[in-house]
Amino acid sequence: MTAIETQVQYSSYMTTTTEEYMTQQDDWDRDLLLDPAWEKQQRKTFTAWCNSHLRKAGTQIENIEEDFRNGLKLMLLLEVISGERLPKPDKGKMRFHKIANVNKALDYISSKGVKLVSIGAEEIVDGNVKMTLGMIWTIILRFAIQDISVEETSAKEGLLLWCQRKTAPYRNVNVQNFHISWKDGLALCALIHRHRPDLIDYSKLRKDDPTGNLNTAFEVAEKYLDIPKMLDADDIVNTPKPDEKAIMTYVSCFYHAFAGAEQAETAANRICKVLAVNQENEKLMEEYEKLASELLEWIRRTIPWLENRMAEQTMHAMQQKLEDFRDYRRVHKPPKVQEKCQLEINFNTLQTKLRLSNRPAFMPSEGKMVSDIANAWKGLEQVEKGYEEWLLTEIRRLERLDHLAEKFKQKSTLHESWTTGKVELLSQKDYESASLMEIRAMMRKHEAFESDLAAHQDRVEQIAAIAQELNELDFYDAATINARCQGICDQWDNLGTLTQKRRESLERVEKLWETIDQLYLEFAKRAAPFNNWMDGAMEDLQDMFIVHSIEEIQSLITAHDQFKATLPEADKERLAIMGIHNEILKIAQTYGIKVVGENPYTVLSHQDISNKWEAVKQLVPMRDQTLQEEVARQQSNERLRRQFGAQANIIGPWIQTKMEEISHVSIDIAGSLEEQMSNLKTYEQNIINYKSNIDKLEGDHQLSQESLIFDNKHTNYTMEHVRVGWEQLLTTIARTINEVENQILTRDAKGISQEQLNEFRASFNHFDRVSFDMESLVSSLNKQSYATLSTNSKNKHCIFLYLQKRNGMMDPDDFRACLISMGYDLGEVEFARIMTLVDPNNTGVVTFQAFIDFMTRETAETDTAEQVMASFKILASDKSYITVEELRRELPPEQAEYCISRMTKYIGGDAPPGALDYISFSSALYGESDL
């Protein structure tokens, strides 16, 4: 028990002394009245107790009521047990001399806060046994029992609690009072064995031998513990209820005899407390290492997946990749965001606990610092962003490829269908056996074919252009496309060659033939271009298209309307061609010419023109319907854009506002930390409740992506902006709550009042000035103009985040000014020393937590390595080493094994084998951790 603890307990006892003594005195009077036999027991016990102290002065008493009558031995007894000098006694032998000496003794007792009830000097001088025994009991209470207290109990209750704790592990012992609980003697033997197991073999004691147990305890106590025999075993065993005062007097001697053991228990408690702190801190370190390793491993496994840019060959496969990425963002990543935030919180809490327990800061394993994890996370998010952009680019590419491949197939089929039989037709030599009219027909027919061939030149060029674009976009089946395109081009070149050769052949024999029917020729010449126009119109009307906006589809509708406006003119051409055919029939009928067979100059007939015209007219309304359906789809996409934009324009500013409010709460000095914590918890709950809005926006974003919407003019907030802001908001509120928790922990551990903390915060906030270079900020934002920064919502958000980083920090100059304002006289050397305390990592800023730690560190009372060494020295009985047996005897099992597993072997010639070095162990407790 320390001097401070003793003083506190003494003050507590002094406030209850009078009441307790009056109660004890009433019990005394009642006991003497109930059973005079108790007088004999108390006379024996009190006499032995007095002699145990008087023999230190070389004297003793024989008769308690006779030997104290002159007051001399009474004064001597008080001097021996108190260690103080009483007034000089009167030397005379007259009655008034004796009364004067007894009064001096009683006055001294009264000066110690004891009110003597019904005890006067005359009764003691006259040899009143009742009053003499009452006085001795009062002295015993004050000087032997009063200072015994466990957990701020009264003297009697404290002594009883001490007995209960010491005998708790022993079988057949249940101490509930100071009378019948001691009748079998096992409780006394247990007290001796607990402190001196070498004196009594408790396992051999029997409950049915109370007299033997009591005599064993009395003999061992007198022989080895210098405690005189104050009780009689037969009196205790044969009495229904032994005298409580006698038992208390005797047991109190054991308490004082084992006072050294109590000091060892106090030392053991201190050691257990320190070891518990180290064990808890090491557990937190291990948990941090484990969580950091798992998070870094997850990032390490995830980044290669996100870096994989191997494109799929089909749209379906790429859309599956996009869906897998969405699952990653919605399912797999959010728990890791929470783990990262929790990791930072655990790290801050651990550092705070280490500071409060006077331990060095925790240094994680290489590569597992919070900054390392933050850098790894930043790298993950950069790769993640690039992966999403790549996915969307690939989907657009594949969409374009599918469209071009289908268009290539359609045009190639049309062309190949047209070219069917053309090579054979151009290769035949029918003109060698043809008539004049037939040759002329052949010539005109060939001219019509050349016209048709020229008209198809554009389609062949389109086919080649589409194939080239498919190759540039890395179409997966480019080989097939190239082969087909090459076949068409080779065939086209061959057709050109054959056409030229046939013309040359026909021209060689053209002079041999007469002019042919002009009307057939005119029909052929006009029908072929018109037919080609209808082919082109049908191709355009069936042409596939891809658009992404109302404006684009409107452009197609405008073009279609313009086409429909040309239909009346085309119909006139059709009627003119039909008129030629009718003219032929009219001439034939007029001149009796019998028309046999088809037009010799063209394969087209008037029926072909009519059929194809009807087909064109049917395709027009179908094209109208297709365009209107696309209009409806684009209108739906526009609604999705507006819906997403409306929500994003609410959520984005809401997140920014909450960030600002959290910042204000964390630096506002109005109210207590508990009120701040309550406000922050309210903000946190509001943020959690707001999560449904984020989920709804994610749903709208997914619908937009499924509809292939990649831009939105209705908002500056993309889903990525909202995600990043939301994750930062969650991290900020959690980190801010953790900072306030650490401040509460610091305040309570360091004993700082709310007023002191507010004063510290006011001083800190006064010098917490945010300053920045706008040009540097602009440079960090791609060197945009200030006007652009101030009008762009995205950049405003960046400016806010930049400013937010600086809140709650002071630079060294402001910190020096703050200290000077608080009365510190700082030189360069002293200020440099202080900066190493508040900024050990040389970051160039002083945080509020570091400021609070500095303001409280030098006045805080903490455990030190020296205190722990002193405690171990007590357990080791002042030896410079300690044994395994001593550790296991004095400490709880868990703490004992903790010490044994970590203490090094003691190096010294004076130690037994297996001795342990507690000095180096104590130093290591406050040194760097192995973790």
C-alpha cells in the first residue's frame, strides 16, 4: 500500500471512527452482560496482544487490569504501537499521579480521532476489568485493525474481505464472519499456507480435527511468524460462538505479519495491468497486420483482373464482362471499402492506446503502412477506371462491328446476286453467228450492261470501304470478310475486263449491222438507271442504322422525308418508261409489226419496273415505322438521361454539403465531445439512411448503360463522381467519429476537463488557417482557367476536397505562434524537440490529436519501465532475477505464462538454473514491438 493510498484510507476511516467505536462499545457492553465467560477469553487474548508489543520495550504485563492502573505501561504500549512519543509521565505513586498518567494515554487516544465512550481514567486506576478491556479493545481497533481496508470497506469488513480472498482457493474453508467460520482451524491454517506454504502441509489437515488444526496454527504462528498464542483451542472448539473480538485481534496479527505479501500483491496487480495493456496492444497489432495483409492480397489479386484488356469477339461476351464489373462494384468492392476504413480506424485507435500507455508508436511490417494501403488502393481505382473505360469502348467497337458486318453481308449478297451469270454472259461469242439485227441488239444490250456496271461501281467501293473499316476495328472474323471482299473485287475486275473485250468484239462487227429499234434502246437506257435508282432506294429503305440521340434520328427522318419528296418525280420517270413500252406496242399495232420475244437491249421488262416500283412504295411506310420506333427509343433514353441527371444533381451537392457539415462539427468547439459524437452519429445515421438514393442512382446508371447511353448533357456528375464522393463521405464520417473517440479516450485517460479541452481546441482553431496557391491548384486541375474552375461543378468539388484536406492541421509557424500565445518561451532547439514529438514522421503539419497529446503528455501520470521493474523486484524478494515458480505463484496463469515465454534467461553467477531476467523484460515492454 502506497503512502497516498494509506492517507486516503486513513481520512476515510477518520470520518467513521466515532460511529464505529460507539457501535463496538455497545457490542462490548452487551457481550459482557450476556456471558461473563467471554471476559476470560478476552483477558487472555488482549494480554497476549499487549505483550507482543511491550516485549519490544523489554517488559510485559501479567494482570491486564492491575498492570495498567498507574498508566506507565499503558503509555509505553501506546508509544511502541504508534512509534510516537507521549508526554512525560508523572513519577509519583499517588492516585492523582496515576490518574494523570492514564489521562495522558486517553488524551492521546482521543487525539487520533477516537471517542472513548464511558471510559474514564478513574475506572482504569481502580482496576475496573470491564473498562480496562474496553480501552484495550479500543486501542486494538484504532492501531491494529483500523488501517486494514480492501476496496474502501470499513476496518472490520476490510479484514473480513482480505481473509475471504486469501482463503478462497482452499477446500473446506468458507470465511463469513469472525466467530464460527474459524472453529475448525482450517481458515487459520489456510492463511498461513497461502503466504508460507513451507510451514504447513495443508493437504494433510482434516476438518474433523479442529483442535489439532487450531493448535498447529497457534504453534506455527508463534514459532515462525512471531505471533504469540492469544487463543485457546479448547475454548474455541467448545464454544458455540467464539468471541469475535478475540478472533479479530488474533487474525489482525496475521494481516500485519503478511504486510510484505500484500505489497507483493500490489506489485503483481501493477504488473498484470501493464501486461494486459501490452497483450491487448499486440492483439490489435496482429489484427491490423492480418487485415492489412488480406486487403493488400485482395488488391493484388484484383488488379491483374482489371488490367486484363483481352477483348472478346462477341457483343454478348463483352456485355458479360461489363456485368461482372458491375458485380465487382456493387458486391465485392463495398466490403473492402469498409475494411480499408476500419483498418485506418484500428490503426488510429491503436496509436492512441500506445500513446496513453506510454508505449512507442506502432510500425507495421514493410509495405503495410496506412499510406502503403492508400497507395495500393489508389492504384486499384486507377486501374478500375481504365478498365471500365476500356469495357465501354470495346462495347461501342463491337456494336459498330456488328452493324458493319451485317451491312457488308447485305451489300455483298446484293452485289453477288447481281453478278450471277454475268461472267458467262460476257464470255459467250453469240455475236459470231448472230444476224444483223441480233448484233445490233447485242450492242445495245451491252451498252445497257455497261451503264448498269457503272452504276454498281459505287456499291463495290462501299463494300471495300466497309471491309477496310472492319479490319481497322479488328473484327474477329476479318479473314472471312477479306476473302469475300477480295473475291468481289477480283470478280469486279474480271467483269470490267470481260466487258471491255466484248465491247471491242461487238464494235469490230458493228459496221456489219443495221440500226436497231430506237424505242427498245431508249427503253433499255432509261429503264436501267431507273431500275438502279429503285435498287438504291430499296437498299436505302432497308439500310440498317445506329443512333445515340434524338438529333441523330431526326436527321435520318429529315433525309427520309426528302426522299419521299422525290417520289412524284420518280413516278413521272416510271410513267415515261411505261410510255416507251406503250409506244412500242402502239407502233407494232399501227404498222402491223409482230413483236416476238423480249427487248433485245435489256433483261428488264415493263413488268419488272412495275413490280419493283410497288416494292419501293411498300418499303416507304415500313421505313416510316422503323424510324418512329427509333424516335420512341431515343425519347426513352432522353428520359433516362433526365432522370439520372435530376438525381445526380441532388446527390452530388448533398454529399458535398455533408462533407462540409462534418468538417464544421469536427472543429466546432461549442459543446462537449459527447455532444460532437452525438451529432456525428446523427450524421452517420442520416448518411446510412441516404444509401437508398445512391442505390437508386446506380439502378438508373445501369439502365443507361444497358441502353448504350454514354453521355448526359443534363448533369456534370457522372456515376464515378458520385461513387468516389460517397466512398469518401463514408470514410470521412467514420474517420471523424474515430478522431472524436480518440479525443474522448485521451481526455479521460489524461484527466483533461471539458473546459481544458475546449481551451485547447479554441487555441488550435485560431491558428488552424487554411491557405493555398490558386495557381498551384489550377495546375493540379489540368491548368484550367479560374473562370472554368468556378463554373464547373466537378472542379468546385475538387477545390472543396483540396481545402478539406487542410482542415484540422497547423503548419510549424502557426504551431509556434500558438505555443507562444499560450506562454511558452521557445528557442530553436526546444521548438525542434517539440516538433519531433508532435510530428515524428516529419509531415510538415501538426494535427489536433498530436497537439492534445503534447499539451497533456508532460503532466500525465503513466506507468513506466522503472515502476514495472520495481514491482517485479518486490515479487522477486529484492533479487535481480525471478524464478518461474515465483511468477506462477504471484501472477494469474495467463500473465505468468506471458512473462515466462518472453523473459530471457538471467545471466549471473548468483542465480539458480532457469532464473529469468525481469529487468530487460520490463525495458522491452516500453520499447519497440517485434511486430
